[in-house]
Amino acid sequence: MLNTFGISFETISPSYYPLECCLVNQMAYITGENVLFESTLNSNDNFKDTFANLTSPKTFMVIQNAIDDILNCEEQIIKLNNRIANIDDRNKKVDGMLEKIDELKSEISLTFMRTQNLIISSYFDKSFDTISTLEDVENYRRKLYTFKDYLGCMEGYTFFNDYYVNKMMELEKKYNSIENGEVETAIKIINKKENVFIAIFKAIKKLILGENSKENINE
């Protein structure tokens, strides 16, 4: 577990752009890691296109710009720290740079959390609308629950928990709706079969009555 800029998360890249990698890892969880690996190895847009299809092209661009913003803030912090290290005495200029560093750290934290929340809502909101079977319900529930393993968390962060609870309530309604819908469909099929049978029965009855009528005339 790594803690940087007040954000705690699991990462396989603690020394190399960990926050940026955490967000990309969340995106890869949605697309499937193989898509990311293949796109990286072959230098193509499959990862970008797949994620954009599962969310929206606009969402991908917002996330991409946010990652660039985080990287830019981190670079500014490094430059400011290097300048401070070359100053022997503490002065107002140093104080100003320290304040700037604090602002940049806050901006990084805010950008990360806002981007993470966008990844969650953009995918799971859109995916929710595609649920049509009870199996889809379970797969959705499992995928949303497992996303917690990819989260970056800060003190007081409640977005994911709140989102999860709300989606589970909606999912229960969706489950009941699908269950009832399946029953209604079955009833419609039965009624349709009954209607066909009645139509055939009426046709046979008409035919028989017609034959009887002919026999009566012949007599």
C-alpha cells in the first residue's frame, strides 16, 4: 500500500508515476488488461478506442488531460524543491515556493479523485443501461464490487461507497423487473400458443360444421 499526496492505493509502480499508473490501471480493469498490453506493445489505439466505446470519447479525453495535469504538477513540485534545496536561508521567497507546493499537492489530490470518480460513474452508469438478464445483473454487481481493489482513497472519501449503495438499490429494482419480465414473457408465449390452438379449433369446427351442412343439404 502506497500513500502519496494523501492518497492511499495499491500499486505495482511505487516509484514511477504511481498516481498516473493507478488511474490507467482502473481504465484497464474496465477494458481488460490484455487490451492495454496489446495496445502498448503494438503502439495502436485499441485501448483508447475500447475505453471510449465503453464510456465515451469525451470521457477518455477528460481523463487523458487530467493525467497530463497531474504529471505537470508533479514536475513543478520537483523543480520548486530543487530551487529550495539550493537556497541556504529561509526567506519569503522560499515561503512562497512552499505555499505553491502545497497548492500543487492539493490540485493533484483533487484532480486524481475527480478523475477516479469520473471513471467509475462514466463506465458503470453506461453499463447499467445494458443489463437485460439476471446473469448481467450478477456480472455487473461483481465488477462494481471488485473495483474497490483499484481505488485510491483519502480521508473522508465516500464517493465509491455511496455510489455502490445507490447502484445496488437500482440493481435490485432491475433484478425484480427482469424477473417479472421473464414471467410475463412466458405468460405471453403460453397465451400465444393458446390463441393458436383456439384458432385451429375454430377452423376445424367450422370445417366440420360446413361438412355437416352439406350432408344435410344432400339429404
